[in-house]
Amino acid sequence: MSFDTNSRYNYNFPTSIRFGKGVIDELGPHLKEQGLKKVLIVSDAGLVKLPVFENVLKMIRTSGLDVSVFSEIAKNPVKSNVLKGAECFHQTGCDSIVGFGGGASMDVARAIALKVHHKLDLFDYDDAIGGDRFVTEAVPYFVTVPTTSGTGSEVGRSTVIADDVTHEKKILFSPRLMAKKVFADPELTMGLPAFVTAATGIDALTHCVEAYLAKGFSPLCDGVALEGIRLIAESLEKATLNPDLESRAKMMMGALMGATAFQKGLGIVHSLAHPLSTLVDMHHGLANAVMIPYGMEFNASVSNQRMKTIAETIGLKNATAEGFISWLRELNQKLGIPQSLKDLNVNASHIEKLADLAIKDPCHGSNEKTVSRQDFFKIYQDAIK
Ligand SMILES: [Fe+2]
């Protein structure tokens, strides 16, 4: 891609990040320093039962703050989760919010942070209808603590919340929704089971790859994406099959970098993956993992050069687009990711609906190669064989 000297661009890089083993111990003192009195911790029902969560509560209390916990979060968060959480914030007299967990906890925490001082219906803030212009009020002090290395939502400024009845997903977006501080402590991910590590890890890899291949001019994002790919390529297998702190730390950094880079855009793989979650409730990372080789095969004719650079970056002997795609297939195999959608309860009867949803998905808008509904149909068909 030639260097664009004719246009004007905006680049925004993320919030303040505290990264490293043990930084979680700084959370309580940090909240105290801000003069806060009572924090609402938003997390999922599984996580709040673990000793690590108990320890965090203890540490915050020892720092002199009160704590309330909200954990009524669906796997794919819905509006009623957010409304209940906002009610909990007011009823318990909180002044700040900590999102603690994976993507769903972050999304609900961020949406609660929006809702508590914004009086319109939650979906009036839908980004698709220009709702970000109504995000004008103060947002409570908001901190994120990731416990998975995948979505990178901890550094994001948007949240995806579904309608309880229609399951239609809405994106609520505003730079005001960025966390004031991220505490990214790789030790918190040490207990993640292999499947979650693999699936969320491939999500992070897909963010980096799609951001790097996306249309648009952002040397800043390209650099971040490539280094993210390198870190993930050298650590995902180990982090999944035989984890140590270094591999988990590299994955956590790669996930932060993926979400930082994808402000440039995503691509065809996310548009193939989203309908699989909507229609058959497939884990987002797993859907990306199965679809990324197919998406890259489609892209290879146009994104050949950039895929070659990725292959060089990760040190492949066959440093070509084909070499990169073979590497993706081998990685999936090592991680136990199925090659075909038919192993994940998807069959030919789903393809029409999947293609309808995929073409409507906004992510492929930044894919370098234009994608038609027919293309999506054919890719799903190939992935089911
Ligand atoms: Fe993703």
C-alpha cells in the first residue's frame, strides 16, 4: 500500500494500561487514590465463585472501599442485564465500576457505566442510528480487569448488547466509555481451561490479522497488529497446551494489541463468525478459529502481499500467503479446533440464513477484497464439507 500524503486521518490509542504480574494488587489502592468510596464490580456468575475473586474483594475492602457485586450476565449480554446492573449501582450507592472478567463482563460493565447517568432508553444510544451523540453526561469512574486474552474489550470504547426478545445486537459506542485504567495481570489468566484459551486466543489473532489486512491507511495500527501476530504465533500453542506465565503474558499483550489495532477495521472472518454465534450460539472465538482459514483463502488473491509479510513476521519457511494459510490450519489442528462446521452442528439447512446475516454484518466493509452474498454462501458451503 502506498503512503497516503493526500488525506487527513484521526488516530486514537487506548487508555492507560498497567500491565504485568501482580498489578491486580494495585487496584484497591488505585481506587482509593481517586477518592472513591464504593465500587460496583461487574463479573460473571462463574467467576465470582472463584477464590481469585474473593481475594480481589478482600483487597479492595482492605484499601478502605465498600464493594457491591453484580453478576447477572448472560453469555451474550442482553439489555435487561444492563438495566438491572444500573439499578444495583444506584440502590447500593456506588460511585465507580470495575469490569472484571471476559468480554461479556466488560460489555455489561461498560453499558452500565453508560446507563447510570443517561436517561434515554438504552438502545437510543445505538451507534447505528447515531446514538453516540446523546452520550453527553458524566460516566462513573470505570476500570477494567481482563481475565481472558481474547476480545481486548478492556481497551475498547464500545459494547455489544442484545435485545432480550429479538436477540438483535446493538453497538453502543462513545470515547467516553473507555476505561480510565486497565489492570492487565497475566496471572489472572493462569487458570483458564485449554478450550477457552485456544478459542479466545484465536479471536485475538484474528483481530490482529484482520486489522493488518483491512483497507484504510494506519501505519500505527499496522505496526501494532503485526507485533500482536508475532507474539500470539509464538505463544498460543504453549499457552493452551502447557501454559506458563510467559506464554500467558504474551497472549494477554497480543489481545490488547489486537483490540487496539482493529480501530482500523476488521474483515470477512468476523462477518462469517458473527452469524454462527447468532444462529447456533457458537462461541465467538471458536467461530473465528474455524472460519479464519476459509476467509484467508478468499482474501489471498487480493491481500497476497500483506499475507506474505505476516508469514515472514512469524518466521515461516514458506513465507507466502499459502504458507500462512497452511500454518493457520495446522495451528487449529494442534489446538483441537474442528476443520469443518459440520462438526459443530451446522448443516446445509443453515447456509441461506447464515449468508443473509453475514452480508448484513458491517465488519466485511473494511475487507480489502469485496464480498458478495454469493461469496458468503459459497464459503459456508465449503466449510461444511
Ligand atoms: Fe472478535
